[in-house]
Amino acid sequence: MSSQDNAGRPSKGEQIDAAEREAARQRILAQAEAERIPVEETTRAVPDRRWRGGR
């Protein structure tokens, strides 16, 4: 088989690499979703203790 016969078709190694990249991408997205903080919690006012006069 020459390289022209495979034109446009990825090799087996490239297919495996693509599958591994997609699996890693899915794991990262799942982890990010699990660690996501709802926006309601990030917009809540929290007092800044640095301005309390050194207590």
C-alpha cells in the first residue's frame, strides 16, 4: 500500500492518538464540572479582614 492509497484516512496510530486525546478531554471537562463553583456562591460579599485595624 502506498501513501497515496491512504490519502485522507488516518493511520491506526493516529486514530488511537485521537481517541486518547478525546478521552483526556472528556476527563478534564468532567473534572472541571465537578469542581465548578456556582456563580451565586462567587458573587456573595465577604468581608475583607485586612481592613479591620490589625485585629
